[in-house]
Amino acid sequence: MDLSFIIVNFNTDALTLQAVNSVFEFTVGLQCEVIVVDNNSRATQLNTLLEGKKNVQFIALSENLGFGKANNKALPFCKGKYIFLLNSDAYLIDDGIKQLFGFMEAEANSDVAICGTNLIDGNHQPNLCYGNFLTEDKLLYDLGLKKIKDAAYLKQINAISKKCDFDHPTEVDYVSGAALLIRKEKIQSLGLFDPRFHMYYEDMELCYRYIKNGCKVVLNPKVTLVHLGGKSTFLNGFDINRVTMMVLKSKYIFTLNFLSPTKAYFYYLLSIILFQYKRMVNTVKSFIIKIVRR
């Protein structure tokens, strides 16, 4: 088996089915399989919809484990030389995966462990697909505790999530987990996702860990996939407060890679306080506006 695609579903049956179908439509000539992991959806019909499809496995979980853990659950069932992580709201639009496979098979790229693709949205406009690692300066800047006058440096530390801005395969800090190819042999030695993450920052941590262990992470802009972005979150009831708290927690877990536990937790608490303060201010402003309009 050349490629094992892992797709995590959570109440996104139609999108997941579209992703599965796109894999087999555009990977002719490669030996591929798809493992769909359902994160305890409310009323999924995927098991029935996927029934009879060759080289498709369906794994039903009894609880919502989040993105990273759900992908980890699929790993023992994967037979492919490479694992391709594909979001349920992402899909192939051409046979670029063949080119990606050839890129990874080339001897010159044997030290590339993880390869991402260019991503576009549903309107075929550039979408976020890679970025720089989070840094302490970025944390301090976001908290308003550090002013950065160097515009170039400020742009660099703020670029933790970027749209593709180059036209040839390039080493980067991390690539989006929405469409990510990884060598299975490397997973066997370095693992897949850190189970501490429920959602967000798990792809950054994955690439950080691999680079720390001597691997290369590359974005190949010659291969493009569609990533609608955020569809699972919106379809499952978008709650900005809950999502923000989840992001802050995941950010805290990632900072443990380069900060002491005490300092990382201190920044985490400050982030929560700042978020709750802004939330309170906005609530008061809304209340005042309603009173004035009466």
C-alpha cells in the first residue's frame, strides 16, 4: 500500500464522503486506502454510506477524542508506506498527490519526514497552509508586555499561520494538519500526535518534535488541495468563547516545549485573564449601547 489516508469525522458526513470520494478519484495509479474515524457523532450514517467501498475502513469511537487522538487511533490500521492526514472539510481536486508521492520517493528528499501542500478555500483563493513556530516574543507581544519596533522581526513572529508565498518546495517550521503527508517509518519512531492536545497547535507540535529529531518539514506548493476551513467547528455549533479557551490551552501545551512549566503556566493564566477582561468589556459596551438606544 502506497498511501493511507486518515479522515476524522465529527457530524460532517457529507463533507467526509466528499473527501473520501476525491481520494479515489484522483489517486489512480497509486495503491491507496482510507481510514475514517468517527469522533462519536450524534447520528452519523457514514458506516452505511461507506459500506462496500473498496479499501475503506470505518472506526467508530465511543467518545469525542479530538483531532489528534482520533488520528492516533487510526494509525494501527494503516498499511501504507506514507500516512496522509486529510481534514473532513478538505478534498483533492487533481492528481497532485501522485506528484507529492514522487517527491517523497526521490532519494534527494529522503530526509524529508513531513510534507504539506498548498491549500485554497472553496472559492479557490489562497488559504492558510503553513507557518512559523510560536515564540516567547510572540506571547509577550500578544499580551502587550513587549513592544517590537523591528517591523521585519514583528512580521516574522506574527507569521504563525500563513498562506503560501513561494513557488517551489521549501523547508518551513510546520505545515497545516489539514493536508499533511508523513513517512510511516518516522511515525513508528517519533509518534504521531501528542495526546495532550484536543484541537489546535497539534500540527505545530508534531513538526516541532520531528525537526528537533533531525527531520525536515517541507511545503510543496506545486500540489494544491481545497480546505474549506472551520466547517467542522461551525457545523457543530460555533462558540467563540469555548474555542478561544481551547486555543489558549493548546498554545500553553505547546509553549512547554521551550519554556519552563512555571513561566508557561504564568503566560497561560495571563492570556485567560486578558481574554476574560476583553470579554467583560465587550459585554458592558453592548449593555450600554442597548440602554442608550432605548
